Amino acid sequence: MGTVSARVPDDVESELEAYLDAEKLDRSTAIRKLLSEGLEQWRREQALERLDAGDVSFNRAAEIAGLSVWDFAQLVEERDVTWVAEEHLDDDLEAL
């Protein structure tokens, strides 16, 4: 397991302390959890952006997001992202 070190502003540290208390977590566990959740959200946003831009097929975007196609479809619907692109339709149908 790697080590990550970072300096944070005082207000972020105060908020982290409140999070530690509320979640009953030690500092390392809390930071790992928050970092993991942040990266998960970032992957989903990247997948949605790439899908919307037509850079990837629906199935590939679901893979990037780390979600099943059904869960990703729900996310796409919630965000109202257009995903049917003629150039990727064959790839998506073939994968089904």
C-alpha cells in the first residue's frame, strides 16, 4: 500500500475532524474512504463526459465508470446525457 501526504487548509482539516467524529473513523481510514469516494465520482463524471462527447460507446463508458450497464443507464438517465450515437450503436448492440 502506498503512502500519500498532503497539506490542507485549516477549514478543510476542521471539516475532516467533524467527519471523523461523525463517522467514528480514524484519520487514515477516513482519508482513504474520502479519496476512494472522490475518485469513484471522478470516474463516473469522466465516463459521462466521454459518452456525451461521443468519444466512447455506452458499454465502454459503463466500464470506465466502474458500473454495470444497468446502473450506468440509470446514471445517464438521471443526468439526461445523450448517448445514442450512430458510430457507437453497432458496438453497443454487439456487446449485448
